[in-house]
Amino acid sequence: MTARTDVATPDAGPLDPRPAKPDQATPAATRGGNGRMSRRLLATAALFLTPMLVLYGIYYVYAFVFLGQMSTKNVDLSFTGATNIGFRNFRLVLTDPLFWRSLANNMIFGGVQIAIALTLGFVLAVSLASGVRFRRFFYIVFLLPSLIPLALFATVFGQMLQTNSGAINQTLRSAGLGALAQDWLGNEPSAYLALFILLTYLIGLPIMYYTSDLAVANTSSLEAAMIDGASTPQLYRLILFPMMKGTHKTVVLWVLLGSFRAFEVVYFSTQTEPGGRTNITGTYIYNQMFPSAGGGQIGYAAAASLVVLVAAIAISAINVVVQRRR
């Protein structure tokens, strides 16, 4: 009878999962193999990413250098006869009330979008994920504005708000409610309200984020709460909303960064009316750059762009720090 060579450790019982002594070197070897495989994967990923990173690096470095050079000059779109004026453009930007108004509008519109996404977007996503009837139709209704080009969507919305030929005022007059028809873009409260309504229609992506995370969420705590008799508002507020904490962070970051890229929404809907009060930083810089918009000051626009860039980086950094502390 042949003696066994793989004798287990003396303190190992019949159900002890620990391996015998000769096999104890296997995990170290496995770790070494996994380490070499990870290094090969990293090297392969770096090889594929390097060309794109180089192109992006050249593009952004050139853009930043160009903005830095132009921000200290008095120059128009012809780029001829440029004169060096130092930091005068920055002083003019930082003392312009309209610039601060546009920056504040970025924060206001971003805050409204965040509030809408974390409340209405969240509730709609949970309701649709719960198996409501015609949910595919509702998904199309809510996602369609996010799939249509924003320029087209904002233009149609802006035409609806026109005083004389707009669909909203014409509908009110046809219904005998002509007293409610007004110049929607001619006064500040209604112009802001119009933009808030337009931003509400752009909750398709937050709904998609929430829906995708709800599909893989652990529902055991939800089922336990239902057994204990929790009401629907309690399920939403105490169980589901905290469960989506990671999605909330994604939505907030997406909205904050998107508020600086909402040029089409404002420019093609309200045209910054009334009197530039609905300006955001994108439309403000555009109006300073092009003579057709009353501008043509490339140096001034470059200085404003750098100030906005610093503000956006600061907001992103603050958001990252706050989220980490939480």
C-alpha cells in the first residue's frame, strides 16, 4: 500500500478548508502571475491610449497658451494690430456686472436642474422601474428631449414663446384667455420661468442613470421594509433615496458641468432676453467675440474664458472634496 505524500497539517480537521503544506506556495505563485498579467494589461491599455492622450494634450495645451496670450492683448477677429495691455482685460471682466450676472445664472440654472433631477427625475425613474403601464411610452417621452439636438429643441421652444406668433399666446387667445397672453421673453420673471420649464424637459439622462442603477440594486431591504408596513413615501425617502447615493453624485456632477455647456439652451430659446439678463457664461463670451453680436473683442473674450475656466475647476474641486468628506 503506497503511503500518501500530501500529509495535511496536524491541526487540520476533516472539514478544514486550509490546504496542505506543499500547496501553500500556490497562492504566492498565483499572485505573481496575476501581477504580471495586470502589468501587461496596463501596458496594453497605455499603448492604445497614448495617441489619444497626446492629441488631447496638444489640443488643450495649445488652447490654454492661445487664451493666455490673447487675454493680455487688445485685438479683434482680424488678429492684426494687436497691442499688449497687460491685465486690463481681466480687470474689465471682473468689474463687469453682466459677467457676474451670467456666472450667477450658471449657478441658478445648475441648481434648478439638480433639484429637478434629484426629485422629479428620481421619482419618475422609480415609478417607471416599478412596472407602471405604458412605461415604454413614458421612457420615450422623457428621453426624447435629451436625444434631440439641443439647438433644435431650444429653437422650437423659443418660437412657442413669441409674443404675436407664438403657439402659447395663440392657444390662450383661441381659448378666450387672451388676458393671460404676455411677452414671455420681455420681462425677467417669465423669461427665467421659461428656461426653468425648458430645463425640466431635460431630465431624460438623470432618469436613465437612476433606472440603470435600480435594475441592479439590492432589493432585500426594500422587501423587508414593505413587510414591516412601510408606506410608499417612506420607501422612497428612507430606503430608495439613500440607496442611490452613488447615482446622486453622478447626476450632480453631470449637471454642474453641463450648466457651463448650456449655450444652445439659452441662446436659441431666449436669446439672452430681456436685456441680457438670462445670459450664461457661454452666451456672454460669444457676444463679446463676434461683431454680429455686438462684440469683436477677442482679448476680452479670452480673459473671460480663463476666468470661467478657473471658476469651473474650482467648483469641480469643491464638489470632489465635499463628496469625499461625506
